Amino acid sequence: MELLEQRILADGKLLSGGILKVDNFLNHQMDPMLLLAMAKEWKRLFDGEGVNKILTIEASGIAMAILVGLEFQCPVVFAKKSKTKNLSDNLYRTEVPSFTHGNTNTVVVSKDYLHPGDRVLLIDDFLATGAAFFGLKALVEQAGATLVGAGAAIEKRFQGGGDALRAQGIRVESLARIVEMNDAGIKFG
């Protein structure tokens, strides 16, 4: 998606350790018009797949997932990174390592919100090693639901997560695919 690629080049910042900082428009301060354009693109890409549930992970994917839910006119569920007092023990759960934070989270979704008849589209801001998407996939499988595919705003192809998901037969639609990131800049492909 050229609009997103141009925004990454204009406003993204490369940090050491393979980090692309896009928090000024994608996941801390958000550009709603950009997020809406992204949601419309995922709607176009997955239209006709019978999506009736959007699943993301706390917290950066929530805003874009809500707009995708609006486009598909379906509920949005987000996997929580911790069990709160108001959640019962009736949960699907899995472990998800975080590339950005350098830790592992137990993520949970109430069994009230994912069911065997659901056709689920995963949405998140980044796809690097694929850990978050594999964790969300595990929750979908625990529910007996159908995984329709995965949508990532930015895929860092050189970290292999997208290829690993595709190798498992999962349809992955990334709106910006970065093949190289270094001091010389960012290369899409």
C-alpha cells in the first residue's frame, strides 16, 4: 500500500536493534485517516471470505482492528496480556514472546467471544518473527474457529514471520513489506 509506505519513509524512525518506530502515526499517536484507508484495503483483500470476527492483541493493534471491524460490520476481540479480576477462568490462553519488549506474555481471550462457527481475521500493526500472529492463531484453534487470514500493517520480511505463517497455509496480507532496513534506509518489496 503506497500510502503507508510513503508515510513510513516520511515519518518512521529507524532505531538500533531492528526497531522501526512509527508511533507518531500508527500506534501511539494515530492518524485515523491512514488507519481507515488501511481498513478499507483489508476489507477489499478479504471481502467474500465470510469474516465475522476480528482478533488482535493488546494494545497496538486495537485501533486499526476496530476500523477493520467497522468495514466488515463485525465484532472485534482483543487478546489481553494479563488476566484481570473481572475475567472468569473460562479463557483460551497461550504464551506469546514479544520482540519489542523482550519478554513473554500469557495472552487470554474469554471463551464467550470466540466460537467454533467464527471466521476470524487477525489484525496487528507489525509482523516480524510472527510470534503474536502464531499466538492469536493458537487462540482461534482452541476455540475451534476458522482462521481466514492475517493482516499486518507492516511486515519486516527479513525476520521471517510472514514466511513461517505462509508455510502453514495462512493467507497473510501485509500492507507494507520491508525487505531491508539499515542506516542507508528502508527498502520495500
